[in-house]
Amino acid sequence: MSDEEARQSGGSSQAGVVTVSDVQELMRRKEEIEAQIKANYDVLESQKGIGMNEPLVDCEGYPRSDVDLYQVRTARHNIIWSASG
């Protein structure tokens, strides 16, 4: 594995060695991901507090007209992607 490949994968060029800069980079990435998740949750909260599990259709099965469905679906997708990535 080249040094560049090791940096991209989050490891170092020496197997099993973790440097302070590696830990700092991981902490920076963690904070960035948490900020993205919070921003997406804020979008969901701005849409009548719809959250991750509330239905996007009314009792008759029609799409809800009181929320921006595109924003909600995009925010939910981004939260799921951020959490799994």
C-alpha cells in the first residue's frame, strides 16, 4: 500500500501504528459528519417536526401537502448515508 493509499484509507504506512495526526484527522471527520447529521435533523424539525419515521402520506394515502416532501426525503437520505458512511 502506498503512503497516499494509506492516508486515504485512514491508516498509516506502517501497519498498526496510529499517530496523533491520524487521531486528529479522525476526530475532524467525526465532527464534520456530526455537523452534517445535525443540519439534516434541523431540516426535518423545520418541516413540522416530521423526524425520521413519520409518514409522508395522509390518512387517505396522498402525499402530505403541509411539508416539503423533497426536503424531507433528501434530509432523511443524507442522515442515513452519513450514519452508515
